[in-house]
Amino acid sequence: MKKLYLFLFLTLISPLSISVLHAQCSGATTESLTNPGPYTVATLTEADGIRNGPGYAGATIYYPTNASPPYASIAIVPGYVSAPSSVQDWGPFYASHGIVTVIIGTNSLFDQPEARALALLDALETIKQENVRTASPLAGNLNLTKLAVSGWSMGGGGAQRAAVLDNTISAVVALCPYLNNPQLNHQVPLLIFSGQSDPTAPPAQHANIHYNQTPATTNKLLFEVKNGNHSVANTPSGGGGAVGKLALSWLKIFLEKDNCYCPVLATTLLTNAGVASKINQSYECNTILAVEDPKLAVTLYPNPTKNVVHVNVREMAPYQLISSTGQLVLKGIVSGSKNQIDLSRLSANVYYLHVNGQVIKVIKKE
């Protein structure tokens, strides 16, 4: 199964290069994933001249007014018998972080997931046409190779089906998705939110199956919110704000191609995710973790391991080993002479070693 790999190039680059890399990624932090973001937001509707797409009923485009183009874009559709207002908080949130967002209604409140998939693809066509509409403030300012889809409930199932229908989509964010008998053979990076106590789309009948039915070669992440209901991911504030931070970091990485957010996602949002009742992850993210002092660089072997892992450090350092669900499972001190950590009593799984300000993924196998 595809896993998350953190590539540490610290011993191969000069101190000057390390400083440059650190400066390039200094803005990518958990704190930078605020709600709202740093940019002011304006809206466009059909009254302003945007296209009236035949695949949906009504659209609002949220866009940043003072960010630097070209912009990535995402289309969002609501769920069964629900209006755009049910997911509208995502519009200003994403736009305030530089992502153009179109939120649409459906031609029928009773549209099934496949119709919602087609509605999303039609919404992306509206985005494409804004890029060439002379009177649009977005004309020439959109990157049409960076398009994503999202939706809630049946809209989330539709978002996944849209990825099957159009493999040029860059990312999917499925909000408590509802889709029976899912056919999800696609390679589009997929983030699924689910609620542990969802009575409408119980995870065991929907989200978990959707995750498993998506190919193992697809970058994917399932985040189940503890005690969450069916609307726990309708806004970025869901899960105490964890939903918004995770969704934005996923789009930063896979939509905007900003790998600076790889360590934010892997080492903070997921390892400290106390609001999660379940996390399944299978994705690759090429990451450069820069430290101020090259003497603090850490390597380890063997990885994967069955029993013992050897940690190479130049100076004595405390460590913590965190499970993939954010639980502390081991802690201690490593040094040049005492560099072994015994994992033999732990179950086969993915763990994260925190040492010297770095986080290294450790795979424990049977």
C-alpha cells in the first residue's frame, strides 16, 4: 500500500540552502490555516455575468481580491434535498486562502450522486469560461490545470464520481459522502471526512467503503470525527476547526502543489488529531524538512523494522513515538552511544518519531 514518505535531504545540502528552504516554507504552519485566511473575498453570480450552466441551478463564485494569481479553483455541491447554503461557509474560507470557489445548487433537490457529479463538472466549465470572459475580474487569472471538486452527503459521493468521469481533476474533498455501491476507480487525491455518529451516512456503510474501494495507488486520507454527525464537515469549523485545517492543507498539497504543507499535515494535524476516532491514510508527499542547525539532523535504520530501530543523532536528545491516531506510545532519550528504540511490543502500524524538532515516519511490520 502506498504510504506517506518524508524525504530528509538535510545532510546533502549546505547550511545556506537549508536557510533558503526554511524561508520558503516558513509560512506553512498550522497557525497559517486560519478561518478566515489573509485575503479579502468578493463574489460573482449570474447577475454579474457568470455562465448559467445547464447541469446545475444557480452558482456563486467566491474569489480573493488581493492574492497573487493564477488561482486554483474548487467546485462544491450540497447534498440530498439541501440548498447551497448548507455548504456556503466553505466559499469564503477557501477564497480567503487564495482558492477560487464556486458553490452550486442542483437542478433537482432529489438529484442522485451521479447527477451531482455532472453538476460539478459543469461548474468547472463555468470556472474555465470565467478565465476568458472579458468582463470578469478573474479573466486570465485562473490556472485551469488546478481544479478540484467537493460535496456533502450525496454531493460528496458525486465529487468522487466526478473524479472517475474526469481524471484531470487535481483533488477531491468528500464531506460525509453518501454513495451506495461505489465505483471509484480513479487516481485523484481523495480526502474523506466522516462522522463517527452519522445516522444518515454511517461510516461503515459509506465512507469506510469508499476509502477501501478507491485504488491503493491513489493518494487518500480518511478522517473520522469523534462523535461527529452527518453535518460535522459542512463548515471549516467542524471538529473544532480540524476539518477546515485538514481540507485546506490537502488542497495546498495536491491542488496547489505546495509541498511545504506536507509536514504540517503529517506531523501536526494528523499526529495531534485528538478529535479523530479513526484515521486511515495512504499517500505520498515529497517533503523537505529544514532545521536551523545541520548538527541536529537525524537518520534511522532499518525502516520498516520488525523489532529495533537505530537512531543516528550527534547529541543526546529526548524522543517521543506517536501513533497514527496521535497517541503517545513510547518516549525516552537517544544518544550516540544509546541509539536503539525497541518496537517489538508494538503492533504493526505506522508511527511518527519526534526528535530534535524533526518528525520521521517509522513503519513497524510483523
